[in-house]
Amino acid sequence: MGRTLPSITQAFLQEQQSLARFRRALRIEDQRALDDLLGASRQHLAAAAYASHLLPFEVMLLAMLVEEHKQVLLLRQEMEVLRSRAMNATDLPAPDQGDRSMDNEASGQA
């Protein structure tokens, strides 16, 4: 007996081929962005095989969203680290300010 349904990889390739004309109509930088999104969705083919109730294109879109959201979460985390570093840096007196106040006190000009 043969398969009655194409594998998820075959379905993915068919969906990708159906987007070929759309892709060609895009600007070069948009083509690259689309290629990145399609590549990201390929990383989830194993999980997509379990989502048999969804259409292949729906699974591709969901996989793209997962990858994009992972990037958003990573960027948020990096932004929080940078923000906390910036806040800590502004709490400390600048080295020049501390030295000048000591010089003024030593010379009696407080």
C-alpha cells in the first residue's frame, strides 16, 4: 500500500513552489526575508507532521511565527540587559566628578 497523503516535506515543497511567482515579484531584500521565513518554517517539519488537521500552509505560517517570536523574545531580553546596564552606569558618579570634589575639599574650597 502506498501513501494516500503526501509527506509534510512534500507538502512544504509544493507550497513553496506555489509561492514562486509571488517571490519573483518581490524586491530582492523582500525575497531574502521570505527565504529566511521559509527556512525557519523548515526547522519545524517534524512538529508539522503531527498537525495533520491543519493545512500545510497554515503549519508553515505558524512555524514562521514561532521563529519570529523567538527572535522578539531574544531581542527583548537583550534590551533589558542593556537597559539595566545603562541604569547602573548612570547611578555611579563619573570618575572626574569624584576627583574634583576631593581636590576642592583638600584645598579648602568646598
